[in-house]
Amino acid sequence: GADASAMLYSIVETAKANGLILYDYMVKCMKELAKAEPDIDTLLPWSFKH
């Protein structure tokens, strides 16, 4: 519970600090993570392409 919440909060705040549109970023993350072999590096907020 608390660990998962803290992790999500960290991801959200990092995305916001990198100027991302949070909804678009989260949708992209969910779609990529649903793949059999997700490319985790593309999901880093500083690597995300709008």
C-alpha cells in the first residue's frame, strides 16, 4: 500500500517536473508496460517524447 503509493507519487511528480502532460504520460506507460517485452528506458520521464 504505502510503498506503491510512494512510488506512484514519485513518478507523477518527476513527470510533472519534466513538463509532461500527466494523462498522456500515464497512458503511454500503461500501454508500454502491457507489452510482452516493454522498453522501460522509453518510459523515463526525461526520455518521454510528447
